[in-house]
Amino acid sequence: MPNVDQLKVKLFADGADLASMLELYQDPKIKGFTTNPTLMNKVGIKDYESFAREVLAAIPDRPVSFEVFADDLPSMLAQAKVIASWSPNVNVKIPVTNTKGEFTGPIIKELSSTGIQLNVTAIMTLEQVREIAENLSSEVPAIVSVFAGRIADTGLDPMPIMRECVETLKDLPKAELLWASPRELLNIIQADEVGCHIITATPDVLGKLKSLEKDLTEFSLETVQMFYNDAQAAGYTINIA
């Protein structure tokens, strides 16, 4: 089991709480940040651009991904160009399709060919990765975000798919495969094992990194102690007379 310093996969933080993002920014192990409209809405952000600019002013030297939210390709393209203009460390998130299922390859190709760094998101299949690879410039950095956690939610093992994705992107030296939507610390180890370049995780998953190399006998005792302490705190009794 590797320790944190032995991990080859880069750790990104996923969220939209500015205080949490700034706290994680102080940790040199966190190499970048991702967010999305759902996370931003969940914490009550009302002004998309103001929030993004505040984050980028505070975090100017690590990649930060912000997503378009238009649904037709011309509007997505226009939004992407505006978002890219906010800071050189922005990766513009483009979903692999719009809500009608239309592949966003044409705008991915146009944006990538003009030097805009993308984060293609909401990917679930190897075929989608292959199609995206055909539209990315080999000269421009890009992130390809495969939602391995959601794949696992369907009962499928994401590991073989992620291995194939690594292989699919090998001819794009500046494209990085990102393991998205991890559910547990084990997913970080799995992402590292299959050769993912990046994994993005919420603060609660990242907080479990301290459990790497934890002695399982000690962990067992701590668990027993937790059960005992909680029973005592609740005042539970059983009459055994």
C-alpha cells in the first residue's frame, strides 16, 4: 500500500465551497481544483462569474475547472471562450454531449485547436473517450474526465474501462485522464494503479488520506472503542439478572 508521497496520480479537490478550497490550497499535495454548476448551486452561489473570478484570484497557479452551462453548441462555444479569458490556469469544462445527446466534438476540436485548455466531462464510455481523442489537439493540454464512480454505481467494474482509456489517450501526450466521482479512498489507489493522471475528490474523501498505511489491528480497536463509547453516551442498558 503506497503512502501519499508515493502516489503518482495527481490529487485535485472537487467542490464549490470557497473556504474549503482555500484551505486545501494550502496543501501542496492538492495539484488542482474542479467544480461544476451542481456543486455551485448546492452551496448557494448565485453569481457564477463573480465566484469564478474570486476563486481564480485566490488560486492563480494551479488548474481550476469551470463548466459551461449553455445547451446548444454555438452558445457553449461562446461561453467557453469567455470562461477561458478569465485566467490562464482555467480548464474549461465541456460536457461530452448536450442534453439532447448531441456530441460536442465540433466545439471541442475548435477550442482545443485554438489553444484553449479543456476539461471534457460527464464521460462514461470508452467510445466517448475515443471520439474525444480524435478532436483534441496533440499540442494543447486537456483533461478527459471519466466518471468512474458513476460507472461503479451501475454495478460495473470501472478498472478495465479506465485502463483502456489510458491506452486510448497515449498518443496525446498533453491529454490527462481524470478519474471522476470517487466514492472512497480505495478509488485513489485504484486510479493510481491503472495509470490515471488525475483523480478529483471531495474534501471528505481527501480527508481519508491520513488512513493510508493505518494498522488494521489498531483500526479494529478504535472501532470497538467507538461502539463502546457511543453505547455509554446513550445510556443503554440490558437487564441480565
